[in-house]
Amino acid sequence: MKWRDREQSRNVDDRRASSGRSGGGRGLPSIGTLMFLWPIIKPLLRSKLGLAVVGIGAAAYFFMPSIIGGGSSKPVSTAKDDEKAAFIKTVTADTEKVWGKIFAQAGERYPPATLVLYRGGTRSGCGPARSGMGPFYCPEDRKVYVDLSFFDDLKRKHGAGGDFAEAYVLAHEVGHHIQNLEGTLDKVQRAKMRLSGAEGNQLQVRTELQADCYAGVWAHQAQKQFKILEPGDLEEALTAADSIGDDRLQKQAQGFAIPHTFTHGTSKQRMEWFARGVKSGLMKDCNTFAQ
Ligand SMILES: [Zn+2]
């Protein structure tokens, strides 16, 4: 996907620094600390032994936190992490432009979802968000939560790497935001209270497949407006849709699949609905509830 040097979303709540583990070393001591310590340091600098003491002291100041932490703490923000964040913000901006236009054509204003980036864990309007949960949308606070480590998993565990696979997953979450704005999530939630577990899951599957279709609509329109696709991109997204179908995930986890417990749809269904959205580019072709 062509994303570098393109506009990034501003609707971002970047919590990577506060949500992840604490950083490795410390930053530079403040001027105040230096001024406070200067009367002690100054005479020491005159002798070799004193210099050694100051050197060891400084080394301890900078490195002790990581030694105490058993060397397990990682820097909060690495270059790779920043690159991933830049990519996610660019895709988010693309979803804002595409949905903004679709809403405007219907005479409405599109209120964008806020993107929350975190590592490790954070609080969401829908309860605690933890690494390993995968990206999700919380209708209560209208925010998409993305744990940066998820995309490593997508590649490692599910064999679905590639930037457009990641873009598809993000566009799917924004699809849930669209469903929230349309009132669909509310309706499904209310209907599920009246239904049995299996029937409720059926409805949940239709909700998920519609979000896949909306992700396809986004891909279609984004390609039309910004020419973002590179060869192999759509295949990457389809592989991702295939690899995170409920049947596939259940088989991976327990060795067999139980259809009535599916809440996301089978791999085949997910691929079909995403492809349908890509082909048509229209929301009206995403009525998974009518089928
Ligand atoms: Zn979903």
C-alpha cells in the first residue's frame, strides 16, 4: 500500500508512552537536580578518584532502573513502532476522507472515530484493553483501540502479513463505527437480549460480515480517490480475512470448529463479504442482515 508521506489522522490518542511498560533508562537529569548536586560534584571533578565516583554515579543513575527491572523493560517508542504508528494514522486518515465523502453525499456530516494507540494495556469505555485482544471498536466512547503488538501476531501466528492486511483490519473496526452511527450496533445489542445464544451469535456474525463488507467499500473508494493499492494488496487483505475466520481460529485453538459459536463468520464468508464491498464500493451492497 502506498502510504508514506501522506496525510495522517489528527483524531489520535497516542497512549504508547503511558500504557506500555516503563522505559529502559532515564532521561537527562533536570537543571535543578544538577544545580542541587553541583556543590558535591564540583570538588570531586578535581581528582581522578572523584572523577571515577562521578562517572559511576552517573552510570548508575542512567542504568539502574533497567538493572532493577531485570532488564525486561523496553524503550517505549522504537523506530519500528513509530513507523507502524505513522502507517496506522495514515490509514485512519484515509478512512476519514472516504467515509466523510460518503456521508456528505447523503447530506450528512461524518463524525470520525478516535484512534487510540497503546502497548500493553489501557482503559477503554468498554472495559480494560489488553495486548493480545486485537484491535477493537468501543461504541461507548466511539474509539478504535489498537495495540501495536497485534500486527506482529497477525504475521507470526496467522501468517497474514503485509501492510494491506493491517489496513483491512483497521478498516473493519472503522466499519463498526459506521454501524454505530447507523444505529445498527444498538439494534443488534437489543435484539440479542431477546434471542437464544445461538441466534444471538448469528446476528453477531452478520454484524461482523457487514463490517468486512464496509472495509471492502473503503478499499474500493480509497483506491478510486488516492490510488493506494499496489500489486498483491487485495490478496493480502483476503488472506487476512481467511486466516481470522472463526472456523480457522477455533481449529487452531481446539482442533475443531463449532459453527453455532461463531461470532465473526467463517473464513469463506469473511473473504466473500470483503470482496463484495471491494467490487461494488457501495454501502447498500453490504446488507448482510437481509440474506
Ligand atoms: Zn469486528
